[in-house]
Amino acid sequence: MSINVAQNNIFLFFYFSEKTLIDQFWFETKLAFSDSTDLPLNQKKSSISSPVYRSLFSPEVQFLGAGDMWRAYDDMRDANYKNADKYFHARGNYDAAQRGPGGAWAAKVISDAREGWQDGISGRGAEDTRLDQEANEWGRSGRDPNHYRPAGLPEKY
């Protein structure tokens, strides 16, 4: 039996990043909706078993968000259209974020990893990375990705 160390490290990164985000969200939600009749701390359910976790941060939502990112990447490769990459960055992040916080989280992790690779290895430069991240954030924040759509890009995209 062989173990893929890189794959396991990625899993651990996703798990602990997700757990931190869940705990922060749960804590902030409890602060916002707490009242004097709350259960003692030792009687509360953990955040990982909460309905909030299951609906917003579930692995299914994260997987679907990652699928949205892949679809945008695949469309970008298929379109092969000059100056369209920022549109596809924005669209992938937008589509993933529409699924909720889990989708937005997946989009951010994927975007940051890709841009980290691009800036550090591919040689495209810091300015292109900055502009890509601007388009990523634009889409993730729910703004219209068509802002970055180049003239003449076929309607199917």
C-alpha cells in the first residue's frame, strides 16, 4: 500500500482550514443569536455537527464549488479567446460562491493556489497575478462576471 504524501497534506490543509472557518462562523452566529436561555457551554453541540455546517460548509457544497471552478477553466480552454481569462476567473468564482460559503471557500482556496503557482513558478508576473485575483474576488463577492467579458466572446460562454 502506498501513501501519497502530497495528497494527504492537501487533505489536512482543507480539513483544518475548513474547521477554522466553521468554528469562526459558529462562534459569530452564536454571539449574534444568543440569549439568556442558552444551554451551558458543556451541553452545546459542536459546530461540526450543527445544521449550519451541514448546509453551508458541507463537502458536497465544496465539491460543487470546485466543479464550478473546473467548468470555467474548461470553458476558458475551449474558448481559447484572447483577453478572456479574467472573465473566466470571475465567472468560476461567481458560480462557486452562489452555492454559499462552502462554495466561496472552495473558490478562494483554488484561486489562491493557482495564483500562488502562477506567480511563483510560471513567470507570468506579479501584475497578472494581481489582476487575476481582482477578477477572482469580483466574482466571489457576487458581482457580475460579465464586467470582464471581452467583446465578441461567443454567447455559449
